[in-house]
Amino acid sequence: MLQDETEFEAFLQLLARERVQSYLEIGAAYGGSFLRVAERLPRPGGVAVAVDLPESENSENMLYETGRYLLSIGLDVQVIFGDSTAPDVIAAARALGPYDAVFIDGNHTLEYVAQDWMNYAPLARLVAFHDIAWKRRAAGAKIDVPEFWNWIKPRFKHVEFRSCPTGCNNGIGVLWQTRAT
């Protein structure tokens, strides 16, 4: 799992308080964070859906194995492979919703983060983003999540989980689908 443990545990606790029963993760990669959330969903009745564009055959196989395990413990699990902005992927995720929570952790460029927000936020009452506090330059990767997060968060009730007060870690931000007052 590529999340900071302290931040992710706080996120899991929020999902429990909010009684999340259905979950969609955009950018599930190897399935680490997807597994951690899904294992806490109620059984029977919990629904977990992962969307990912695999980086390798290994990541695809690991995500499939994660899905098989979650099915074996009584969850309703679906894995959708493809670009999160592709119409067929969006339609497949939409058909399996609505969701209590969506976690956006796919392509981190502004274009994709904004499209994932537009395509998947309407499907859930809670929308979470990973890497809201990213400050380091990743080799070959552009991380625009902080820019999008700082633009969108004032419009909604929200919470941030940052294990480092100066934003030195990745951070998780969660929005409620009600406008801020």
C-alpha cells in the first residue's frame, strides 16, 4: 500500500463512522488500499469496486487475486480494468453504483483528477483524494492533486488527514457531497 499508515487509518475510521457499505476506488494498482477498505465493509452486503489501468501483468494479477480473496470472504467485488476516463469504464462503474464513498488515486495530472471528479463524484456521498499534500517531485510523474484539492475543498464540508503538519507526506482529503455553508 502506498499510503501513509497514520493517514490511511484515520481515513478508515472516518469510513466506519460514516457507515460506508459500498466503495469505489479509482487507481487501485496492486490492491493494497482497496483490500484494507473492503475488509472493513459489512458482510453480507458490502460492495467494493476497483478501477485500474494496470502498470504491468503483475499488478493486474495482484488486483485480481485481491478481488478473489474479497469475494471469498463474502463481499460483492468487481474489478474494472481500463482508463478511468474511458466511457466504457465510467459506464461500468456507474452501473455498479451508487456508492457511499469513492477514493480517487489514479492518474495524478490535473486533467485526469478533474475528469475523475466529474465522472465519479456524482456516484457517492463521500469523495476522497490521495496525495493532497504532495510536495516532492516524483521521477517522471506529475502530481497536480494538491492544486485540484485546494481549488475544490472550500466548496464542500471536508477533512484532511496529514501525518506531518507541514505537508511532508502525501495526505488524504475527504469531501462530503453537501455544499459548505
